[in-house]
Amino acid sequence: MCRRIHLLNGGLALLLVGGGLWGMSRLPARIPRHFGLGGTADAHWEATLLHWMLLPGIALAVVGLLYGMAWWIGRAPKSINVPNQQQYDALAPAAKRTVARDVQVFLYGTATAMLVMLGAAHWGTYQVATSAADTLPGGVRGVTLGVPVLLLGAAGVLAWWLPRRVRRLAEARRGQEGGPPGPVGSA
């Protein structure tokens, strides 16, 4: 599964950078640099390579940070903080790696969402810059507003799910060791 996510993220990053470089020669002298809440361009600047590729650069930096965090969690599963930390700390190393992989997948998915959102914003900026329109297309506004809401919901699900995952792994370990089950409803 992670291999597919990595391929998707690599493809999205290449599309964002390659599409930006492709579109650079088609830009007018001034391009939008900011859009208001309604999606209308309210500030412009000169269409330099630095200005135009700033958003793809930010996207790559964010993705790099997310991948760096995922790498760190994979190298140091003890660095994960969960609501039932004592149960997590008592897990076997293999069980901790299982939880770490779950968090890594979440971070890789967050990278995908960020690439989609920032790619849509860049494409929308191109559309506004190269047309008579001064407002982002509705689909772009939907993506740039919807992705943060989606990520917030996904983070909530992860926060709800991780303690339950840890509890199940701890109960499985106790069952293998022949120990008594944990208290009902412990999380």
C-alpha cells in the first residue's frame, strides 16, 4: 500500500513542478499572488520564475516535512504519543512498529492531500492569470477549502482510532502471555 502512495505522491509532485515549468512561458507579465476568501485575486506580482514556482516549492517543502516525520516515526516508534501511553509503552516492539506504520500511512496520505490542494491552487492561479477571469474556478475553491476540512476529519478519526488500536494490541499480547484481560472500557 505504501508503495502506491509513494508513487502517487511522486507523480503528483512531478506534475506540480513539471506543469508549473510548462506554464511559465505562457504567463502574462503579472500574475495573482493572493486570493480573498471568495476566491477573487486581490494582489498581483511580476511573473518571475521564483514567484511562479513558489507554491510548488512550498508544496515540496511540506511533503518533505511530512515524509521526514514519517521516516522518524519509523526509526523511533517510541516517539509516538497516544492517549493511553502506558499501554503503548508496554507493547512489544513489533506491535509498536504496527502502530508506527499506521501513523506513517496517515502522514503519507496527508502529503497526498497537500499535493492535491496546492496543485489545484497553482492550476487555478494559472487559469486566472491566463484568462479574463479574476476569480478561481469553483472546483479549485472546493478543493482548497475541502482538503483542510477532510484532513481535520482524518486527524480526528486517527485520534479516535489509535488508542483503540493500542488497546487491541495490548489485549492480544496479554492473551498470548496468558495474563488477565484489561478492564472493560480501558483506553
